[in-house]
Amino acid sequence: MIKLFVGLGNPGAEYEATRHNAGFWWVDELARELKVNLAYDRGYHGQVARASVHGQVVWLLKPQTFMNLSGKSVVALARFYKIAPQEMLVVHDELDVVPGQAKLKFGGSHAGHNGLRDIHAQLGTGDYWRLRLGIGHPGVKSEVIDWVLKKPLAEQRGAIEECIDRTLKAVPALLAGETEKATLIVHTHKAPRPKPPRPQED
């Protein structure tokens, strides 16, 4: 049963539309669906929203610490509300998955992702759920940093947004603790229909 949904990204307008902020995009859409507003809370070093779904309290969090200090924000909220690692889902960008696809998994290594690396370190465990949103790989390791900190092409952005819409359908199953059902929803990928990207500000 997921009680805390965390989206990873970097704060600031210059990062808002970059690939590394895919986790932020997902949580923003979840907040719209749940009709709640994320607001900055200094105590948790992030933008936070509280929702009630069928009587169950659910927390949404976007750390505002910059990616490589994400754990500071996650741990502050999780410890205060006594949310166990296995009750949290961390949504993040994933280089090794193509745009339009996603992977849901529990536990494992941080695989070099700086946000996950810090969450691992702060929690003292990797035993939490992750939703990996595909952003694709530039093909050359030396170009990865530049890749994640740039805006995706319009076609890629559209595929990522379609993926976000699809994977949000797994939220009721995640809230109910039906992880096999949630995994099936996330991993069932149909050929994406072309979808125009949402308007972006330069």
C-alpha cells in the first residue's frame, strides 16, 4: 500500500521542462487528478500535498533540494508521518527505457541515478518502490549529463506524457496494495498514438 508518492526533479524554471524532471511532471498530473495543490513546506524541503482517497491519507512530494539531495526531503516527511520505505513510490527519469515506456519495480540498486543514490543513503535501504519513466539514452555515456538537463524533442515529450497518463491509471491499485495489478498496467504498452505536447513556456 503506497502512502507517499515522490516525484524527482530539479527546482527552478530553467529545469522545469528538462528530461530529468519527468518525476515532477508525473506528480503534478497526480495532483491534478486528486484535485490538490502542491505547496512548499520548509520542514520537508519540498512541495507537499495531502489528499484523502477513499478515506486513506496520501502524500505527494516534490523535493526542492536539487536532485542529488532528494533523500533529505523524502526522509523528513516519511519519518514525521511514520511512512515505511515499502510504502513509498519514487517516480524518476530512466535513461535505459525509451520514451513512452515505464517500469515499476521494488528495491534494487540506484543504478547511478543521483536522486535515488541520496534516497538510498538517507533511508539506509533501497527497499522502496520506483516508477521509472523512460527518457531514452543519448547513446554516449559522456553526453548523459547534457541529455538529462535538456528538453526532450516534441515527439519524445508527447510519448512521455502519454506514458504518464497511462501509468497514473495504476494509482488505485498501488493505493490498494495490489502491486501485481499495478505492474501489469504500467508494463502494458501499446504503440503510442501521436499526441501533441502540452504548451510550454520558453
